[in-house]
Amino acid sequence: MNNSRFVQIVLLVSALFVGLAFAQDVTPEDIMQEHDEAVTITGLNTGDDDEWVEITNPGMAIQDFTFWTLEDEGNNTYSFAEGFVLAPGVAVKVHTGEGNDTEINLYWGRDDFVWDDGEVATLIDATGEIVAKYPESS
């Protein structure tokens, strides 16, 4: 083997070991937790025919809502569809009533109201952690 080839192999192996030395163990939960912090509940409309909760992703990354839930204080639970994602800078409204889901409007399909005046809406991620509450002070 000539010297040039030997030097190239040594440099390549060295770079590999240096890269491994600086690598950190990052789990999907770590990544999701970082994204979770950006997701907020930005509105709650109660008491009329179009009851809804608005959820916003002001972060810089797409947020996957698979296995996430939205709950009221009476244990009424909306489960997000598997594969539902919310793009950065986008808001989605979860309507209590019936309708056809779109990227920005989701429908629970209930024929009765869920949210009482003053009630807290809670957004929970796939790991069971509370991501957001509305109103926030609750």
C-alpha cells in the first residue's frame, strides 16, 4: 500500500472515531419533548354552535400528534388520528361537532357540547406528558 493511500485510511478512521466521541445518545422522546414545548393551545370557543379548541405550532419543526389527546375536566377525550402532523407556524381547530377533517380543522363528531365556560382544555402528548393547558394559569 502506498503512503498516500495509508494516510487517507488513517484520516478516515480518525475522523470516524472523533465523530463517535462527540456523538450523543438522542432518543425520539428527547426530540419530541423539544417540539412539545413549542405547541400551545391558543383559543377555546364555548357556548355556541361552533365549539372548538385552537392549537398552534409556533415552532420551527413539524409536530407529529400521533397518540396525542385533548381532554376537558370531565374526562371527555379527543384522540388525534395516527399520522396527523401540524406544520410550523400553523394552527388547527378541533371542533366538537361533526364535519370533514382538513389540515386546519378537525372534527370530534359529537352532538353535544364538551367545554363548559371556564373549563380547562389540556393537550397531552404520546408519552402522557401535559404539553399545554388553556387557560394557561390553570
